[in-house]
Amino acid sequence: MMDLVKTLKGNSSRWISLEFPELRQFQWQKGYAAFSVSPQNVSDVAHYIRRQKEHHQSTDFKNELRTLLSNHGVEYNEAYVWG
């Protein structure tokens, strides 16, 4: 999984800098998280993606990830999650 994410981040960063020169300073955050979605939840996830910019005006990434992990019973150590 780590190699896949590394390749995805690298290729998408190159594409962004070529297609959108004004975003040459774009950088991915360190680390990643991957989640699967069951078919019956695809429309909810699509809705979330469409309004993600609006959603993140009231909830930052860290709090959202904490909530997601807690809601699904995933144990984690913040020292490893945030580096």
C-alpha cells in the first residue's frame, strides 16, 4: 500500500505542477489513510466529496480523522498518526 500511495502522490504532484503552474508550491501532507466504502454508501461518499471544501471550513482534517477512527472502533496512537 505504501508504494502505491507514494507513486500516486508523486505522479499527481507532477501532473498538478504541469497542468496548473500557479500551484507549483502544492505539496501532499506526510502520511496517508485508506478506507474502503461499501456499495450502499457510495452515494453518501460522493456527496461528501462534492461538499468537502464547505465541510472543511468547520472541521479540520485531524478532528475528522479522529472522529472517523473512533466511530469505527479503530485504536490508534496520535504520536504515530501525526508523526
